[in-house]
Amino acid sequence: MSSFAAVKSSSPRSSSSKATSVSSPSRSSNGNDFLKDVYLWRKKKISLSILAVSTFTWVMLEVYRFNFIPVVCWVAMFIITSMFLWGNLTRLFNREKPAMDVWEISEQFTMETQDAFRGKLEEGIRWMFRVGAEERWFIFIEIVVGLWLLSMAAGSCSFFLSHTSV
């Protein structure tokens, strides 16, 4: 018997819930299942779309030397123009109005996101204070040198500020 099967059989759940919990990718224990499925290429269309958009963005910014802010503005203008045309053409052809309820963000989702972000930010600030107040200087120096090297590497491949003029 494999270790996975041993863990599965020792679970306190009933046998009917075992099959659904292992095979169902839609279970939402912590909300990260969708991201995990995209990252592990279980949702191939979404993963491929993300890869294509990322590659296109890299080509626009690095190869063709476009700046980040104009590209974002062009994408926003395209989206707004498409929504405007779609809404007006549906009225022109006497179709039903497009449902905009899909685009609404619930207050619960906003509060959960804000709480998660605040928790991570507070954890990061606590970590920085712990490192800054640490009595072992070697750990402090290693972290500062590591962050400096990371900033140097990131500065040479920045998507946001590449090729801007003053």
C-alpha cells in the first residue's frame, strides 16, 4: 500500500466524501485551488492565455521598447471602446442589454482580500523589525546584501521603468 493510500484510508471522512474530495478540483478549502490548477496547467486554456499575454507584454516592452504606462492605457482604451460598442450595438439591433452583474465585486470578497493583504503586510513589517533588531549581525548583513543584489538584478530587467526619459 502506498503512503498516499495509507493517508487516504486513515482519514476520518466517509468513503463517499473521499472520492469526491480527491478527484474534485473545484473544492475550495482555502481559495487557492484555482491558482494551483492554473499553475499546474490543469486549466490549460487559462494557463496558455496567461503565457501568451505575458509573452506579448514582454515583446512589447523589451523588444519593441514601448513604455509600460502607454501600453496599459491602450489596453484600457480598447476594453472601454469594446464595451461601449457592444452595449450600443445590442441596443441598435434590439437585443437584450448585456448583463453587467458578472462584473460586480461583492463586499465580502473585497473585505477578505483587504484582510489578507493587511495580514501579509503586517507580517512583513514584523519580519523587518525582527531582522533589524536582531543581535546577530551576520544575518542582518546577509539579508541587506541579498536585497541589494536582488534590486540590482531587477533594475536591469524592470518592466515598469524601462527605457523612460526624464
